[in-house]
Amino acid sequence: MSDDRFQSLSEKVDVLIDLCADMKRENQLLRASADNWQSERKQLMEKNKAAKTQLESILVRLKAMDQS
């Protein structure tokens, strides 16, 4: 293999290594972001459940007041 072809191949490998490292960093950021969204979603679902429970309790009390 000639020096020029070897140099060209070496440069392409370096580019691929850099690209792989960039993609790995991006993947880590995306995973962290997904974890944050899932955590936030869980918290919102818990708040929604608590609000629903409170509303149901209020409705039961209002119906009891209306019947008395």
C-alpha cells in the first residue's frame, strides 16, 4: 500500500473515531434527557392522581351536603 493511500485510510479512520465519540456523547445526553423526562412524567402523574383523589373527596362531600 502506498504512503498516500495509507495516509488517506488513516485520516478516514480518525474521522470515524471522532464521529463515534461524538455519537457516544450525544447518546449519553439523550439518555440523560429521557431519564429526566420520565422522572418529570412520574411526578406529574402522581400530582394528577392526588388532585383527582381530592376532587373525588370534594364531590362526595358536596353530594352528602346536598342530600341533607
